[in-house]
Amino acid sequence: MRERAQLSPGIPLEVRVVDGRIEIEPAAARVVVEDRGGLWVATPLEPHQVLTQDQVDTTIESLRAPAEPARGRD
């Protein structure tokens, strides 16, 4: 489950209860948005782990994959 969620040891998590179920996800990084020559860039406020090419490729692939139909809805 940890691998599928792309969680590794030491990553800060946000945990909440929604509609009776527990949701766990990586905590959003605190950033400041800066204008760099007409291009808006989110710059982290704290040191952060650099993503590997594999992580980037996996994320892009998952975003491009067709969405799975919601369970229990017809």
C-alpha cells in the first residue's frame, strides 16, 4: 500500500477522518509563489526531497490514465 501511494519513510503525512473513513496523504509542501520573468514558480519554504525521474514518470502516467468508475454508483 505504501508503494502504491508513493509514501516513503520520513514523509510528513496529513491524516483526517471523512465520512467515517480514515484518509492519509502526504502533507502539502509550504511554498511561496514567485514571478520569475513572467513565469509563476512555486518555491518551497523548507528543504525538500527532490523527485526522481521514476517518480515524475509514474505521476504523469497516473494523471494520464483514464479515471476508474466510482464504486457503487450507476
